[in-house]
Amino acid sequence: MEIMKNFFVKSHGLGNDYIVLDKEKTSFELSEKAIVRICDVHYGIGSDGILLKAPSSKADFGLRIFNPDGSEAEKSGNGLRIFAKYLYDYKFTIKKQFSIETPGGIVRAEVVEVENQKAKTIKVDMGKAIFESAKIPVNCESKECIDETLHLEYQDYQINCVSVGNPHCVILKEKLRKSKETPCSRIASTCSLLKLFRPPKLRL
């Protein structure tokens, strides 16, 4: 399948949406300014980030993952599944299993189910989860940041930190009451400014 210049695909995994581009078919510099503009929901296409297909000497394919502020992420589970579907659906590969190099390491992807010659179900091996504070990294006094109390100005939360190539702060809740709960976006924005998290690009 011939891919046109600046051709893009927008897709989502569990509501986490990305724009997919091919570096070899992109005629403009994907600068920080360009990324911010493209991801802007009002002035651009709108997305949670950009997945850029890139060359790799270590795996079948290379992938760079950009956040909507122009910074670069190491891994994204939803992003990798979207990218794997893109590779299969647009005939970059006919193999059901292939490898993808990311800044966070090499990931194995598998097309589990196909429907009408399109990948329907994808699974990726994100590697071993890291719970050690220093390796996530998170500035926690405990060796592992498990069931620690996070004091925010509006509420305390019990948090757990883990990395699967990128840092995550996990807050377990039995039920989210939308009318009363503090929005996750506000919690995430507040957390990103705290000294506890370094670097600040964590996912909540």
C-alpha cells in the first residue's frame, strides 16, 4: 500500500488517542511547536500524543512517542498497540509477531485476532514492571512507593508508583463518583509539580 506524504491515522486504545505518522513520509519538521499545534483539540487534529514510525537497527520497526507538550515518552502500552495495528493494517508487515524499538527498550507485539484483513486484537509485552523507587524514578523515602500517603491541598490519597517504561502513579478507587470526585486531570496536574515525582512526566 502506497502511503501519501503527510498521511496520518488517528486511533485510540481504551480512550487514549494518538496520531500516527511515518517519518519517511512527513515533509515537515516534527518540532515541539508543531507537536503542540497538531495535538491541540481546537487548532489542530487533537490527540493525547503522536506516534512516529522511525528506522531501527535493533528491531523490525522503530517508534518515537511524543506527548502533547512536545516532550518524548519512553513507552506507552496503548500507543504501542495502536502503532502495531497501524503497521499490520497498512501492510508494513504481514507477520503476526514483530518487534518495536522504543526509547524505553524493545517491545514484542502480536496480532492476536484479525477481521477483514485488519488487526482486531493486539497484545504487547511491556516487560517487567519496576516497583523500586529509585528506578521508577520517584523521590520516595521507602524502597518501594506502595500504599504511601500523598497529601494534596484538597485531599489525601493512597498512592502506588510503578514503571513499565514510563512512570505511573496509581490511585485505587472502588468507585468514581463523577459529581463529587476531584477530576483526574487536576490530580495529575498537581502531582506533576511535586518534588516527589522526577521526572514530572508521570501517568496517573
